Amino acid sequence: MLTNYSNYADSPRLVDPASLAFQSLLDKFAPTDATVLIVGETGTGKEVVARYLNHHSQRRHGPFLAVNCGALTESLAEAELFGHEKGAFTGATQAHPGWFESAQGGTLLLDEIGELSLSLQVKLLRVLQEREITRVGSRKPIKVDVRVIAATHVDLAQAIRERRFREDLYYRLNIAVVPLPPLRQRRDDIPLLAQHFLSLYARRLGRPVRRLSPDALEVLLEYSWPGNIRELENTLHNAVLLSREETLTPAHLRLTRYSEQGFNNAEASTLDNFLRQQLSTKPNQLFDRVITSLITHALDFTEHNQTQAAALLGISRHTLRTHLAHQGMIKGRRKAASCIATASADEPHQERELRIGYQKFGNLGVLKARQSLEQCFAQQGVSVLWSEFPAGPQLLYALQNNEIDFGTTGEVPPIFAQANGNAVTYIAWEPPAPSSVGIVVPIDSDIRSIADLRGKRISVNKGSNVHWLLLQLLEEAGIALNELKVVYAPPKYPLTASDYLAVDAWMMWDPLLSAAESNPELRVLANGEGRVRNHQFYLARRDYVEKHHDVAHQLVESLQQTGIFIDNNRQEAAGLLAQELGLDLLAVERALTRRSHKTRLMVFEVIKEQQIIADRFYALGLINKPVRVREAVWQSPSVLSLTA
């Protein structure tokens, strides 16, 4: 029940008494419309439990949507949750429904609800009480018929004491509570879960089913699983992926670097005595020292993989990154081969900051994984901070609101940004990859051609390259946009049982598209070949590059070196990304192969192609004013001296 993301019927029946206890709760809560609070450590399967509740409710034929509250930036959160009206803020060129409206008639999971700001907690409480929302920029309430499920790994009672969570919202949520025990407290389930994951990934990868040796099973049973079911799944996925033998040994599991037996009573007493002593002598320094030490050791144990380090600490990745930023910690150890950036003459010793917005894939994803940039810039007094975004439109919104300084998107979002007055600057580009975007349908779908899209429900990320591809496909088939139902939601993979019920097709881009192509339950109806170019652009805030041209100069060179590395070492580059993405190594490698990653400076031909798209958008009424792409191209002499 807590493991299979596509077919509940194939899931193993858990047998541990702790699992049977919360299974009983789920079966009681599922048929009702009660708001449910799921509490459990990171990786215990909170979203899967929420999907189980929805799947066994009267709302199972409605949409199931999940939003990670910890990933919402302060400036985006209210509009994302409750929607906005046209003109509500800069860039709001048309009305947009939020998560609550999109989940009408179904279920909305508010994951990591403990990360919501206090101001949003007030508005959420009203929604739960009145069952109505008000869009940003409007005073008109809209009734919503949505079941809300909240999930958190945070101790909300403690958060209330620290005034980080509202007590009235807590009592509103604390009616139907599902406590998920960590995997270490339900070890009887481990053999069943292990066999399930081994069979699942053998089938997905087209390999013989692997089996565990007695010693390997003993290792799984003795390990403490700080990352819970997610860590178990990733461990066995990796073992199936990398092993050639059908019998897996402890060596295949690669768990020795995380080995821990937990605290015994003597160790706990020693730790308590140490903390009391430190509190009595240096109380003002203790908290930062302990947090810094925990994070440093967790990153060491996980070879600087933030996702695994967060799981090891029992916190979300968002929380870990917040601590990293607060502590000013530099994660990279590897010294860059070349660091040509120098501080500008008028600020030789001034501490500077480079805030990079990235998606886990591509040059920036690999550059972050290799960790060379931080060390290079540290020598120049530049701190590098990374912020992850699901797609280009969200990244550009953060760029517009001065939350990041630099990032990468496809060809469509910058045009909308420029039309809306966003002072975005094109820094560099990568060659087109039209086959990296496409529309995906179930294998047994009655959608056999583009013309069959009429009247169907399509999931698409608004304002992205795949949104533009969808418009091209509809025009090709002579279908008006109002002849189908567009569900605006960022893509995700793997798809779940609820996803199949919510929509008929999904607009995807790599690496998710490549992963979907390997799934025998899905097929690609059409891709961008002959329809869109799908360039990739590197963008920055104009005021930032004008002030810090040396930083941009070094960043472009680092991207060029990374692109050469990817093109020459596809398998190694894919390995750096596959585990963090949670995708099959071969799918990530195929996605990398579809694009040349050699970062190049802006040239006339590319600017001209981008201008053609901008003119087309204006002619179709998709943007409210014409734009001149050339005006947004960076002309720094230092960058122009680089070779493409």
C-alpha cells in the first residue's frame, strides 16, 4: 500500500504490527471528507498515504494534486495556492487559478505544511473553515469543494511553542491524525518492501529479478534507515541498476558509509551531560556549533548529496538549504582547475553573493553536483547560493522579484518576462533540442493522433516551452484552446494512479520525457520535432551583471567547461544526476544525449530566431506588447572575448 506509485493492487501487504495499526486508521479515514494530518519523518511515504486516502474515497475520480509548501517562495505562495486575477501584480497578464481551484472535486495534499509562513497559515485556516478562497487581486470569494490532507515531518506542537505555527490551525488539523512510524520501527516490513522494489525496478529496467543473499537481508534488517522507505527504495534501485549478478550481496547495497546503530542509553547520557556542560559555559555559541557540526558530518557521510544528507538528519532538503545559507557554509571540497574571476577594482575585498536558480537537470545541475564553482568563487569573496525550481516560469518569477541573480530556462519564458517589463538579460545559449519536449499519453489511450486531443484534459506547466508546444499542436490539428481542458500543473514522474484519473495526457520535457519513454504503460504521442526549437538560455538580472560582470564572465566559462564535460562523459554526468533525480540512469543518459551542452555566447542567428517567436506571440495576442529581444542581450566586453 505504501510503495507502489502506479498500481495499488500490486503493492505488498505490510505485516508489521506498527504498519497494521496505521493501516486501520487509513481505512477509517479514507471514506470520509475529514481533513487528515499525516505526521512522519522524511521518506516514510506521506504522499503515498495521501494518495491511498484519496484512492479509497468518493473523490477517487477527481483530481489529486500535491503541493510542497516548503518549495513555495514567500512571493509566490499565496498566488500559487489561491490563484490571482489579471493585473494583480507585475507579470499577471491573465487570471490564473491556484492549487485549490485546480483540485476542485478532488483532494489537495499540502505537503510540509509546517513550512508555511504565518500569514498564509491565517488564510489557510479560513479556507478550511469557510471552504472558500479569494484570489490575489480580487475581493470575490470562490467556493471550493476540496478535501485537504496535510503532511509534515515537523513537530507542530514544538513549532507552536516557538511561535512558528498557529495554534488555531493546529487544532483545526489535529482531528484525524495518521502517525507514520519510521521504517526502523517496523522492520518486519523490510523483507516484503525489499522484494517489491527489486521486482519493480527489474521490470522497469528490463532485467532479471534480483534476490537478496541472507547476509544482504541481514544488513537491511540491521540498518537504521534514516531516510526511511525512500532510502530503501533508492538503495535497491541503485543495486539493480549497477549489479550484474542476480544475487545481491552486502557490497551491492553500499550502506557501509551510513552505518549507525543509534544511541544506547550510555551514549545518550554522555551526550546529555556534554550539552548541559556546554550550555552552562558557552550558551550563546552552542546552537550554531551543533547545527554546523551535524550538517557538516551529514554532508561528509553522503559525499555532499543534499537530498541524502537531509534524509540522514531527518529534515527536509528545503530546511537543510536554509541552514546552509544561514551558516554561510561552502559545500564543495574540490578545487576548481581554473578560476579566472577577479573582484572588480572598486570592491577588492567586498563579500559578494551569487544566487543561482536551477532545475536539477542540464549544465547547471551538473555544475552544482561537481561542486567546483563554490570553491572557485570563495577565493574571490563570492558566496554561491542555489535555489531549485520546478520549471522556467517559476524561476523567472523569482528573478523578477530579486530572489535570484542567475538561472536557465527554455526559449518561451524569457519572452513573457520581457513583455511584462522584467529586466532580464540573455547571457548565453545552448543548441536546440526539439525532441526533448513532447506530449505523453497512456499506452491504451484512445488518443491516437493530435486531432484526438479535442475534449481531453491536458496537464501543462503554464508559460513554459511545453505550453508553447501544446499551442503548436492544437494549431496543427485545428483545435481551439477552449475545446479542451488544460490543467496547469508542473510535470512530475513517475505518474500515480490518481494522475491517470485526473488528466488524459501530460506535456513533459527531459529528463522526465526520457523516463516516460521507458515506461511500457506510456507512449509519446508527439514531440517538438518540426514544431518548436526548444533552445536553452542562461539569463541574469540586468542590474546584477552590470555590477558584477566578472562573476558572470567566470560563470559562463564554468558552464562551457561543464558542457564539454557532459558531452565527453555522458555516462558519468548522468550518474551525477540520476540519484538526485530519482530516475533511471539510462533515461538520464538518453536525455543528456538529445542536446549539445556546449554553452555559447548569444549570436545574431539565435537572437533572430527568438525574435520570430516573440513576434508570433504578439500577433497571437499571447503577450500584450511587442518586444525587442536584442535589447535584452548582454554586451559585456569581457564575455564577448570568450570563445564559443
